[in-house]
Amino acid sequence: MPTSPWSGPGPRSGCRNGGCSRRSRFASRNARWPGNDTFRRSSPACPAARAARGCRGPRTRWSVRWVIGWRPRPTSALLQVGRTCHLAETARTGIRDQVPVAYVLVPPGASAKTLAAEFARFLGIPLTHRMTQAQIMTSVCHTYTQAGVRLVMIDEIHRLNPRTSTGAEATDLLKDLTERIGATFVYAGIDVTSTPLFTGIRGAQLADRATLIDCDTIPARRGTSRPFRDLTAALEACLDLEQHRPGTLPRLAPYLHTRTAGRIGSLARLLRQAAITAILDNTERITKASLEAITLDHLAEDHHRPRYPASPATRRRRNGNSDGPPARAEPA
């Protein structure tokens, strides 16, 4: 049985007050952050976190289905949903050596057999080239049931096209798995409502059996609340920097929202890289200057850059030359 990728870190070591090398301190703190269920406790992840609640109740014969439609970067939040369910199930049962959550990535152009092989590969089920699709399905359903899988997350579901013969067979395979495995199934994809996933007879069956959760980027404001600021404060509480001043990141929430366009993945990478840099250069704190020095992904950087180039007067003012345009040379 493989070790689950969502298992939490062990107890904190006593490296903070000395007694170990700087490299071990860095490795210990880098592995711990973010070391708690920040995204489950913060309000922006609540729509996605609802998909994880189905794994906490008693097991039943019938499975629950969710379809989560994301804007770009669905995997970051989906893995947090899986980690939340894993930690909740571990706390409920007290058994750490278990795999209550399964994560399957739909390969491009997936057929029914290759998709079934992906389910088997996650739990390390041995396969041979001579095995038929029915044999793989039987092995997968038996192993998942014996392992006590409570949540099955299927990512990149928008790659399936039920209009094609290959996509139709893969869609039928997923329908059979939901009936044979008593777990909550979460399908995640990008703009699933605009894809052929919900069209045709098979698409109508999926739409009739699943609940759609539309997740967008985190807004800076939602009524009287500030969900992005709350998420930033929760992430700051996870930092293990000795010289960092509490409240610095929440005050920078407007800047961080503009910098990351409200995307959880971009925000987590920005703060993680800033924390690693602060540990390596011995400053032990995050500032706006250190955040500015970090280059994010292309989508976030493209959003952060101005859409229109600055005028020549603005560029001269930024460069410290406010005396107006240079004088033209007199003709000879």
C-alpha cells in the first residue's frame, strides 16, 4: 500500500533554538509550510471544501458525485480538498497508514482501458499487458473497497469528449466505477459547462447524477467580508520565520491580490518562495521588496503588468527626469 501524498508532517523538531545545522533547519521548515489545513479553514475554499465533506460520513453503497468547474489552475485547490479529507479521516479513525483519498489524472485522449490503468497505478495495483479492461476494473474496484477509499478525485475531466467513441467508453467506465465503489467522486476540470462533457445522452446522465460547483478566483471583497485578506492572514500564521512581523501580509493583501490575480496556487508559490529566500539570506522575514524580487508564473506576471505601455512623459518621470522632453538639435 503506497503512502498517501496528503499525510501531514510529523511533530516539530527542536531546531529553532539551535542544536542543528542551518541546512536541516531549512529542510525542516520548508517541509512543514504550509503545515495545516489553511485552505479548509479559510472562506475562499468553502465551495470546494464542500466536496470533501462527503468522505466524513458513514460509508454507504451509493456514491456521491460532484463536478467542480474551475478557472485556470484547478489542481492546487483540488489537492487541498484531498488533503483536507485525508487529515479529517485520519483524525477520525486514528489510523495513519491508510489511503482514504485517491487522485487520478485523466490522460490526453484517454480510452477506457488507459483510464482504468490510471486508477490501478495510484494504488500500485500490478498490471500486465494481457489483462483485459474487465480484469483491470475488477481489480480496481476490489482494491479500492478493501483500502477504504472514501474520496476519488478525477482531475482534467474536460479532456473527455463523450461525442467520440473513445471518450464515450471512458465516460461509461467512470459511470460504472461510481456504482461499484462506495466513495465520493469529484470531477474537476476547466470550464466544464462549455465542453462537450454535459452534452448528449451520456452527458445528460452525468449532469443528472452530479452537483456542479463553479469555482472562480478569490475576490478581494465579498460584501462586507475580505476573503483574500483572510486567506493571506491564515497563510501568514503558518510561517516559521523568526523576524517576521505579524500583520505584514494582511496589510499587503491589495498588492498580493493584484500580483496573483486572486489565484491560490500563485499566492502559495509566491509566499513559499519568499519564505525560502528569507531563510537562505538570513533576514527571516517577508517584505514587499522581497516579494517584488520574485518572478511568478506567466499568467500572474501577465496580469500584474500594465496592459498599456507607459507614455514617454511617464517613463521620464519614473527615471527621475521631469524637466520635459529633450530639446531638439538646431539644424546646421
